[in-house]
Amino acid sequence: MEREIFQCRCCGHCCHGESTVSLTQEEVERIASHLGLSEAALLEQYLVRKGKRTEMKTVDGHCIFYGEDGLCSIHPVKPFHCRRWPLHPSILDDEGAWEAIRADCPGFSKQATYQEVCALVKKEAQ
């Protein structure tokens, strides 16, 4: 039986910080539709432009869509980078990135090795 390497704990750690993920135009459209807003209203109320990037705003140190229940309020349409976190490709190139992500995410097994996590990241990317 394969040992569990990662299981999301729905803890919200990944929703906290001073920045969020970049959104594609398609993601902006999906979120606007999900919320029943125009893209302009979504941008005004929930998003921020940082140069050429569009991100979700942060409020009180977390993503604006982080709900009071500790869950994502736009879960059905949450951006790709949110869905794949913490299994980020940066892990493949830098064991230091893995250690930083592991330190912040309680979803990883304490026994998970760098090699096992790299294999999981590659598998999830397929």
C-alpha cells in the first residue's frame, strides 16, 4: 500500500500572506461569472493589478476569498495555482523551496521525502 505523502487539511495556511496568485483572463471571467459580477465590478471589489499581473486582494493578511469558515468562498472556480498548491513545480528545481513549503503546510506527511514529493508533483502535473 502506498504511503500517503500529502493530504490537504483545509487549514487555510496557503490562503494567508501579503500576496496571492496571478490570475489568467479565463480565471477572472470564471470568478466574475461565479459571483454574478461584471469583470469591472470584480476588479474593483476583489482584485488588484500589480503591473501586468492581476491578483486577488488580501484582507487582514489573507486572500479576500478566504471565508470565515476557513474555506475558499470561490472553491468551485478557484484559480489553477490555488488548486495545485502546495504541489508547486518550484519544488522540482530547489530542495530549499520544498523545505519552505513543507514548513508552512501541515498537509505533508512528516515522513515524506524530497524524492517522494518530487514524484508526486510530477504526477499531479500530468
